[in-house]
Amino acid sequence: MVEQNLKICYKTAYMLKDAFPNEIMKITPTTIIEHGKKNGRLLRGGRKANSMGGCYAYFTRATPHRIVIKQKILKEGIMYSTYGGSHSLSIVPQYKKYVDLYNYTIHGGLLGGRKKLEGNWAFVDLICHELAHHRTSGHGKGFKIKYHRFLNHMVNKVISGEFYQ
């Protein structure tokens, strides 16, 4: 299950890299990795082997940039979306219509706040969030705009069926 979910993460990253070539770093076989001792030598730019804390994943600022994902998340595929939370443009009034549309289409009409995600879409959302950290600072406005641009692109890929080809 872990390998299958990593493939979804890589597929998402490659699709975003194709659409936004200058906004995402180079994607290599070690760009997205599982957190743990087996990848310990690759974690030097971020948190070490036993310190994921309460996060699902993190983006390493040191080069080469990596996305490190918690083992439990890769196994279970259940997490809460960034969308609707404090790291989202949903708190900015002019973006409310997009948040409502996203919540309605993805979550079957349930509006407001972060939503529990499962399966493929959970990993798409996670990778959009982590890749948005490249060349942005924290979870500021630049990050939020980039995250929403990536997420919107992937929503269209999933709806059109291109994601599943």
C-alpha cells in the first residue's frame, strides 16, 4: 500500500511539474520519500528519524529539496485537507466562492472548515500543499496562492479523467 500511495504522490508531482515547470523543483526518485530509518541518510535537511510530530509531511528547505511523508499516512491514506484551514485562502473573503465550490464538489455539499480526505485525493492535496512550499516562505500569501493554483489544476485533471489515464 505504501508503494502504491507513493506512486500517486509522484504522479501528482509530475503532472504539476509539467503544468508549472518553473514553480516546482526537479522531481527525482528521491524527491518524495517515506519517513523512517531506511531513508535516514536522505533526511539531513529536515527532521531526523523520530521527529515527525503532528505533521503529515514536510518540505525540506535544504537542497536537494524533498517531501518527506509520515509512514502512517502512506499506509492509511487518511488525513485532513489544508483547504478550509488557516493555510488556505478560504480565510480571504474574495476567495470564498472558490472554497464553497471546492467543498461542494469534493465533499458532497458539506461547507466550512477542513475536511477529512481519504485515498487518492488525500495524496493529491498533500502533494499540492508540500510542492507549494518551494520558493515560498511558510504559509504566507504566496504559499496560499500557489497551493490554490496547484490544487485547482489537479481538480481539473481529476474531473476530466486525465489523472486516471
